[in-house]
Amino acid sequence: MVEEEQNKEEAVGPVEDKLELVRARISSKLDKIRGTAALVSVQRKELGRRRKKAMENVILASDRYKELERQLEEACEAEDFERAERVSESLAEKEKEKDRLLGELRDVELDCDAVDSKMQDVLESQIAAEEEGAALLEQFAKDATDHADLVLRRAEEISSKQIGEWESSMQLLEINKMEMGIESQLVSEARSGLENSIEHLVEDDRKEVELLRTKQGIFSEELDQLLALVRLKEAEIAENDSQIQKVEKKISDVISDFHETQENIKMKHENLQLSLSKLESEHEALSTKKKEIDEFILQAQQKSSSLQELASVSLDEVRTCQNWVGLRKSLASSILKSREDKVKFAKIEERILEEIQILRQQISSARTTLQELSSNRVSIQQEIASYNQRIGFIEKRGPELEAEKKIAAAARNFKEAGRIAAEAKALNMEKESLETKIEKSVLDLKKLEGDIKDTVDKIQEDEGLILLKEKEAAMAGCKRLRLVAASARAERSAALEMGDEEEGDSLLKEAEAADSKARELQETYDLEPEDIGNALEHSVSISLITNLAGEQLAKMASSLNLSTNVES
């Protein structure tokens, strides 16, 4: 039974192997995740370089744009309008180029955000794998503890049953030994009594034989001495021999009568000895079995202790995994918050820039409309001037025609007078028509003046909105750039930690460029510190969170004043 249970335990497989399998499974999954993290890190580096290049291009384009704005302002002040026109065209082209470069920068930043999101997914996968590992180790610890209890309980049950059987066998053996002892004692006593009885029965005969033999010796001596009496004594000797033979036959008969009983007793004694020997063998077998049971219990206790120790080790590893998970989650939450803020500010920037673009398009359209309105106003003003000029001519020609008509009438040249009267009437009608047109043109001009004023007001309103929105965009951009700078410095620390000084220098330049751009926005739009909020004092590299463990991870969390509910 003990051997069967040992075989069952061996069939289950060493628990240590199961623990190693769990560890290997966790390690394999984490190694795979770290491999993915390494690939994503390479992508992040490449995109970081592209973002740096795109940012440099934007800065150069912005500087050139500012220079052109300065030149345009100088040309306008110098009233060099031809140069101003050329600079304005260059400024428009540079603005398009700047917008294009900003678009490229936003595209690269979107790619960076996508890769950061992928890295975040990798980190979440790592956290999930470590949580799964902790769960597996915790389950193993529970299984090991349960198995230890089961092994000990089963061993106790088996040993209790075996001990009961062993005690029963020992009791039966002791009873058999006692019975055999009693029977052996009885046989020995019977044998001794039989021998004593035989001795007692032949004692007188043996004495008589001894006496007769003594007599025979005496008779032999007397025979020697009394040769003369030989014949006489020979008869006596013969008779004595005859008596000896009779007595010896009598002794032999007595012994013969008890011989069968002796043989039976002897056989019983031998059988008893064999039974006793067999009992001794059984006793030795039971003693061996008792040792096996004791050894089995000891092994079960040792195995249970070993399982409990493995469970304890596994629970320690669970606490370690849970600690790492807690630290990684705390650190990841800060990164996630930073990423969400960057994305939020980038979206705000993009939305505001789109609104600004719409406003600029509206202003451009309004200016085109304003030009058309101005052109129409000039046309109407010219028409009114032309009408007034014609009316002036008519008013001057009217008196002349009236005088000519009077002269013609006085000269009785009625035909000429009629022509002149018709001409005067036509001029009066034309004058009335022109006055009507002037009134209409004046109304149209007044309406145009109103439209021009409304258009100018709308342009000024939109320009004011653009200034406000540019400030809003600058605030969002400044906040985003500060986060970019903090992130770049964190990545630089990670690069230096990994021994990549070249990457560290590149990231430092990126951080400085972001800080410089943020300061420029702050100065350009006169942003107050409360407008852009508090600076992000600390940031952390997601690569370090993925790669670090143990004390280094705890140290990083401590440096960021992140609290966890687990010990480091």
C-alpha cells in the first residue's frame, strides 16, 4: 500500500518541475514582450529623429516667416509698395510652406503618438503578463499547500491504517507466541515428566543391573581366585547372565513402551520450534513493515515540508510580481496622463489652427469682397460724377437753348424754335432721368458704404478672433511643448542609462528645442505662468518602466513621489 502511494506521488510529477514550468512560462512571455518593446523602442528612436528634424524645419520656416514680416513692415513704412507686394507674395508662399511643415510635424507627432500608444500597449501587456504570472504563482502556491496537506493527510490515513493492521498482527503474533510458549512449556514438561517416569520405572532395574554387574565382577574375581569353583560358578554366572538379560529385556520393554510417546513429544517439540521460528520471522517482517511505515511518514512529512517551502517561495515571488505590477501601474499612470495631456493639447492646437485657417479664409474672402465693394463704390462714384457732370452741362445748356429759342421765335424761325424747344425738353427729361439715377446710385453707394463697413468690421472681428485663438493655440502648444521637453529628458535619462550617449545628446537637443519654442510662444503671446500651468517636474521613460525591475523600479517610483501599496 505504501509503495502504491509512493508510485502515485511519482506519477503526479515533481512539484518543483511544475514550479519551473510556471516560471519558464512567465519568463518566456515576458521575454517575448521585452523583444516587442525593443522593436518598438527602435521605431520610437527613428520617429524621434524625424520629429526633431521636422521641428527644426518648422523653426527655420518660422524664423524666415518672421523675417519676411519684418521686411514687409519696413517696406510699408517706407511706402515701397512694389517691394511690399513682392514680400507679401513671398510671405504667402512661406506661410504655405510653414503650414505644410507644421502639417508634416503634426503627422510625425501623430506617428510618435501611435508608437507611444503601441509602447503603452506593450507595457500593459507586460503588466498583464506579470499579473498573470502572479496569479499562476499564487495558484501554484495554493495547489502546493493543498497538495502538501493532502500528502500529509493521505500519509497519516495510510500510516494509521497500516499501523492498525500492524498492531493487530503484532497482537495476534504475541498471542500465538504466548500460546506456543505455553504449549512448548507443556510439551517440555511432558517430555521431562515422561523421561522422569521412565527413569523412575527403570531405576530399580538399573540399580539391580549395576548390582549384578558388580556381582559379576566379584564373581569374575572369585572365578580367577576360585578356579576350582569355576564350574560351579559358571552355572551361577550363566544364571546371573540370564537374569541380567531378563532385567535388561524388562528395561528395554519399558523404554519401548514409552518410545512412541517420546517420538510424538519430540515431533511436537520440533513443530513448536518451527512455529516459533516462523513467528520470529513474522515478527521481523512486521518490524520491517513498521520501519517502512515510519519511513513513509517521514518522507511524507519531508515532502509536505518541501511543498510548504515551495509554496512560501512561490508566495514571495507573487508578492514580488505584485510589487512590480503596482510600481509599473503607478509609473504607467503618470506616462498615460502625460500622453493624454499631449494628445489633448495637440488636438486643441489642431482644432484652433483649423478655426484660425477658416477665419483666415473668411478674412481673405472678405478682403476679396471688400475689393469688389470698393471697386463697385468707385464705379458708382464715377457714375455719379459723370451724371453730375452731364446735369451740369444740361443746366448750363438749358438757358442757352431758351435764349436761342426766343431769338428763333423773334425771327419767326418757328421750325428752328421747335427744334430748340424739343432739344431743351429732351435735355430736361435726360436731367430728370440722371437725377433719378443719381438718387439710385446714392442709395447704392450708401448701401455699399454699409457693406464695406460691415465687411471691415467683420475682418477686424475675425482678426481679433485670430489673435485670441492664436493665443489659445500658443497656450496649448506651450503646454504640449513642455510635456514634450519633459518626455525627451526622461528618454534621455533612459538612453544614458542604457549607455547610448549619442541618442542622449539628440534627445537633449530635442528637449532644449521644445523648451526654446515654448519660451518663444510665451514671450510672443505674452503668456502668464498661470496661463500655461505648473511645469511638469518629473517624467519617466516608458522604456525604463518596461526594462527595469526590483530596487531600480522602486527607486524610480520614489524619485517621482509615486506611492504604492506594496513594499519595494
